[in-house]
Amino acid sequence: DTEVTQTPKHLVMGMTNKKSLKCEQHMGHRAMYWYKQKAKKPPELMFVYSYEKLSINESVPSRFSPECPNSSLLNLHLHALQPEDSALYLCASSQDLGASYNEQFFGPGTRLTVL
Amino acid sequence: AQSVAQPEDQVNVAEGNPLTVKCTYSVSGNPYLFWYVQYPNRGLQFLLKYITGDNLVKGSYGFEAEFNKSQTSFHLKKPSALVSDSALYFCAVRDRNAGNMLTFGGGTRLMVKP
């Protein structure tokens, strides 16, 4: 299985809602990533988990809260978002952080719209 | 600091013609270079990578890329473009000296016309 899955595909939420994005991979990868991508722009790194521990937080606002319950799952909890947070949220995984030559595998993304 | 430049926002080619999507990079150490493709409303798909060795790297869907150390370039090529190749292409670099994180170029939209 060489696939990263993400749910839901689309999400519309109000600024007072709480929602979660889910990502799953069964490739045995020990590094997982959240990216935010605006239209026609490259992905921007948000968080990196290595062996289920938060390794990197790229100064992301606290209204985004990541969680890695186990080695296959990665969640992104959303609360009190702003309209400018509307974007495509991509999850990715790679074998681990130590080997720079390993490619990242990306999921299809969740298209988030904040009203 | 590492950086990647894709000098063309858009590349237009006719179907059947060869295509080139340009990428130049800047790193402090030895670069690991990647190309990804993104179709509309989809995630990024890995195409190919350069780690070491042969400067010509072959990847998925008939794409290849040439690593040129002296010009710090890693251009993506395909001998004969297909309409279905139309997509957004990202070059990326990974440098051990930069915490192993991927740095992406700004992306190039490839339009292949019948």
C-alpha cells in the first residue's frame, strides 16, 4: 500500500466551529507532515512529526492543533479559524527524517473553506 | 539557506513536441532534488529524484531530469508531450544542512495544447 489517505475531501466550517482533518498511511513511514497550500502556490510546511513526536512547528497559530495518535495516523484539529485559513491542506509521509534522499508521499488533500 | 527557483510561471507546448520545465537551486551542501506534479484539486505526486550518480534521472510517465552541478540546475524534460501532462509542476530540494526539510520552487504550470 503506497497511499496516503485524507478525510474529508471537502470541509466547510464557520469561524466558531471545531473540526478535525484526518490522515492515514500504512507504509510504515515514521515521519508525517502537514502542509497548507493556497491556489497556484507551493505547499507551506506547518508541522512535522517524527516517530509520533512533534518535531517541527513552523510558527503555526494555535487555532491549528496537530495530533499523532499512532504511527499510521495524523490529525489536525481546527478551532476558531479565519477566512484566510481557507486552503488545501495536504498530509505527507516519508520513511523517516534522517534520510534526506527519501521522497515524501502526499495525500489528495482536504479543501477547507472557512466562512 | 536553501532555495529553489522556477523561472517560468507557465510553459506552453504543442502535443508531441519536447518539453522542458526549468529549475535552479541553491544549497550549502550536496543537494537532493525532486520533481512533483499536481493535477487540479489533487495532492502532489512524486515524479523523480536525484540523489547521486548519473546526472540523467528517469522517472514516472516518461519524464526525465538532468542534474547539472556547475549550473545548479535540475530541469525536467519529456521527449514528446501529451495533453494529459498539463498540470502544475514543482521542483524541490532537500539539504541535510537545512534540517532535512523540503523547499519547493514556486511551481510552473505546463499547458500542452492538442
